Amino acid sequence: MAEIVAEASEHGVWAKLHTGYVQGRRAGVLARRLAEAIPRNCRVLDLGCGDGQISGLIQSQRPDLDIHGIDIIVRDRTYVPVTKFDGSHVQEPDASHDVVMLVDVLHHCDSPEAMIKEARRVAKKTLVIKDVMNDQLLSDFTLRIMDIAANRRYRVPCPFNFWPYKKWMSTFEGLGVRVTDWQSSLGLYPWPANLFFERQMHFIAKLDL
């Protein structure tokens, strides 16, 4: 089934369905929840921002924030200023941003832990992470379908590094960051899509340094 979804994505069928039915709502819900997690009057780096749509929505709600993004591909149209980076090293000084935000980035990395370390280096106060958990029945299969559908057309690497909850917690503890807020009922998807695509697989974590 994952291969069927991949083929549909290549030909734009799933892309149209995803954009029309899921993407707009998901971006709006994420922006609202992330805006609530970011402290006031902060300089924010959106690491792996894509086109910066979510950051643009956050900034419209939170004009006190100064947000710019970095990504391995800079698209023709972006919602916030975006600069290119090599996917492993952030060309920013230590503690140069109050907040570093990673939204569905880490499961695309060959080494998620190394990327969290790099984000921690650049952040002065807080990390805000939106990602997924691989704990539920058939969650790995579901997350693979979602990843292919959302990212194949953009040629985003999909190594499927979906960690379980315990792996996230042990990694945060090992890096010396403290979880001060955890949300795992995000309401990203409309009914009935939420019955398949939600299922406590998504989280937002606020981590203080």
C-alpha cells in the first residue's frame, strides 16, 4: 500500500488530496499550538522550515517574535526569510537564538540525536519540537504512508526514523534538556482522517535548556 501511495504522490493525486483536505488545517492547528509554546519576545530559528508556512502563521499570531528559517532546499516562494544549510551543521553562533524550533524534521535526519545537539548549541533558552512517536499498533506503517504522501513530491529524504516515546525521553535526558510542556493530543486532522492518522502518534515538546 505504501508503494501505491508513493505512485499516487508522484502523479499528483495524493498531493492534491493532501493539500486540499489535510495540509491547510494541519498547518493552522500546528501554528496555534506552537505559538502557545514559544516564550514572548524571542528570536526564533525554524530549523528545516520547508517553505516557512507554519512560521509565517505563527508570526501573524505572535508579532513579538522574530522568525527566520533554514532548510536544505530554499523554495521559490517562502513565508518567512529562509537561508540554505547543509542538513547537518547550522551556520549560526552558539546561543544565537532564543528558541530553535524543529517541526517534523528529526525523523527525516540520518542522525536525529546529532541534529538535536546542533539545535541545542544554537538555542539560548528553549527547543520546541514537533515530531511523531512509533508506539501504537501499525504506527510505523501509518507514519511511512504519511511521510511519503507529504514529502515525496518535494524530494525530501524519508529514512523513516520514527522513535518510540521512551527513545525521545532518554535522548532528551542524555542531552541535559528538561521537558517543561508535552502535548500529544494535537487535533491535527479532521474526522474521519483523525481515526487513522492521529492516534497519539504526534507530539509537541517544549524543552528548556
